[in-house]
Amino acid sequence: MLRRRMPMYFRFIVFLVASASSLAVGMIISKSPSEAVHFAVLPGFAAYVLLFRPDFPSKVKAYHLVYLTLLVAVVAGYMIALTAVTPQMSVQWSELGIAIYFLLALHIVVWLIDRLVNMVLSAIFFIHRSARRPLWKYIPKTIVRVIIVIAIAVPYLTATFMTHWVKFADATDPYRSLEMYYETAHFRAIDGLRLEGWFITSVDQSDATVILVPGRGLTKACYLDYVRLLADNGYNVLLFDMRGEGGSDGHTRSFGVHEANDVLGALRYLRQVHPQQSRYIFGYGISHGAAAVVSAAGADKRIKAVVIDSPFAEPTVVLDSAIRIIPSPLRQYIRWVSMIIASAELGCNLFQAGNIREIGRISPRPVLILQGLDDKISPPTDAERLYHAAGSPKRLCEIPNAGHAQNIYLGGDEYAAEVLAVFKAVRQNRPVFRW
């Protein structure tokens, strides 16, 4: 009744105010442009229904509720299944609600894209939006509509899922797993984001600390084998969750662009809290973590050496691994549009990002690149490109039969010797990679 008394122009103003307010709240509580926009989608849609479509709830059918239930079950099943095969991780059940909220926002965005496309095509074909006659107009309009919606929605969804994911919690810690003493470190990236990590002390009193940056999709507890390698050989370790992972804030990933701020925040934390144990600071990144380390080391010379394991040359390599089954011409289109959308969602230019553009800035500090020859995610050709782009001193160590981020397990003593030799040479102020 209240809606009927409200003039259309006033309803439109109320809708704009409600949507703008939701976006403003999203910008305050979120950590990226994409998070803010997707947070605001559901309140904006609710305002639209209340003001313009009060009949909408009556159109919700039983199969919609069944679909929502299945959606919850699929997400929960994925979270439970992943933690079942990865005992170092546990489910954060609050993430289930966040994931469902986010997926509903994606549904609404795709629905909105379809509505806008249908509106424009209806005007072009001179046919009412809901009309199915005459067929000679309706059929071609529908075909064009489907093609355009797919052409927009597929890159949008590809970009969004590449830059957002659900988070998990640690199921163990360095003491329970390795009997190593540690302290929980809470610090902020240099752009203000709150991060969580562990500072693990060496078995000896050491003045050198390695900033260990994990890959994506797993928590820091999954990387304790790297901690054992370093701590047993005279190095303190600061192992932390990048933004959007584990106990750190956010839900987005930017292929090292914003994560470099996380590493620089870790560097600042070490200098302020553990200055005696951080006379020498080294960077050690695995997979996606390599990009964060390389960018941070290029920006701050206090990182004395860099080791990267299973690195990507550039963000498009990550994207290509997800869409490689798509035929080439269509894949090129999806890659280009997805990169544009992802850049807008993250508020950065991914076309100008990646290890290949940053690694040359590290010289004359040493860079060690570790690459598995059976890596299907970041291919060996990427490591070769990075090696040629890096300045001296540099070394590329290839591990036979190793897949993505498996080098430490299949490389054995050679892997450990390569990593430790770099850090040891820097501490002893002698040349690196003399062999």
C-alpha cells in the first residue's frame, strides 16, 4: 500500500539512496573494490524488490529453494572434502555464509546483465521484453541475447572466481607439528590490511629471518616443511597468510600486486619487533607467493636475497591454466576481457603486473628460481623466461618429475642445498652462484 502511494520518481530516488548507502558501507568494511560492490548487490536488489517488484516473493518457486539448498550443500561439501584430504586445514564455518552471500550476488549480477541485454535488444527488434511473438523477431532476439550474455557473463565469472575464494583455518601449528616454539604475529600490510602469521625461531640464536610466503588456496600450516628446512639450518622464519587467506583479512587475490604490500608489512614488522633477529632478511615465495616476494624485493633493498619456487611469469598464465580447454580464438577473447574485469575488481592494472616485469629490479641481489619439470600449472618455460629477465646474480634449478610446488619433496638434498647456499653466501658476504 505504501509503495502505491509513493510516486515513481520518489521510489527511484529512494532506490538510488539505498544502493549508494549499501555501496558506501561495503567500501568501509571491505578490502577491495570488488568486495564492496558484491557486498552492495544484495541490499540493492532487496531495495529494488521492495520498491518496484513487491510481487517478486510470490514468484519464488520450490525449485528455487531446492537450488539454494543444493548450492549450500555443494559449497559445504567442497570445504569439508578439501579439509579431509588436507589435514593441516580446518573449515571456518563463517566462510560458508560469506560464500553463499557472494554466490547469490554473482547470480544477481548475471541476472542484471541479462535484463539489460534483453531491454536493449527488445528496443532494437521492436518487441516487448516479455513477448514471445512474433517468432520471426523473438527467435533471433533470443539467440543474440544468449550470445551476448554468455560473452559478458563468462569473462565476468572467470575473473571473479580467479580473484576471490573461500578461506580456511589452520588445523595445526609449528609446535604441535614440529615441536618448534613460535609466536603468533599480527601486523598490517603497508596499505593497512590486517595480517596473521607465525614467527618461528631458529634452533640457534640467529640474526637472519626468512619471510616465507605461501601459495594460494591453502593456509600457512601447509608450509611447515619449508619452516623445518629453514629453522633447522639457522634461520628464523616469518610465515604468514597473505590477504584473502587463512587468518588474514580480505577475500581477494591480486597475483602479487597488492600482496607485495603484505610482504613489505612483514618486513616492517620484523624491523620493529625482532630487530636483533633480522639483521639479514630474505624473501622466499612459493607459487602465487613468489609474485608478492619479487614485487616487494624490487621495491625494498632490505630484502637481501630472493628464492622463488614454482613461480608464474605473469597473471595471464594463471588464467590460461583455468581456460586451456577452450578453443584458441575464444580463449583469447575470454583472457583479454577477464583481465580487464579482474583489473577493475581489484583496482589495479594486471596487464602491467607479474614476476616478468618485476624480477629485473632485484639485481644485484641474488635470485634463485626453483622449477619442477613436470609442472602443468606454472610451466618450465615460465621459469626460463624469468631467468632471462632477471639480473645477475641468478640461478635456475630444475627439479625432474616435480609438479607444481612439489620441488621440496622431490628435490631432496639438492633442493635444500640450493636454497641454503644462497642465504649462507649473503650472510658470509661472498659471491653467490660461483659454480
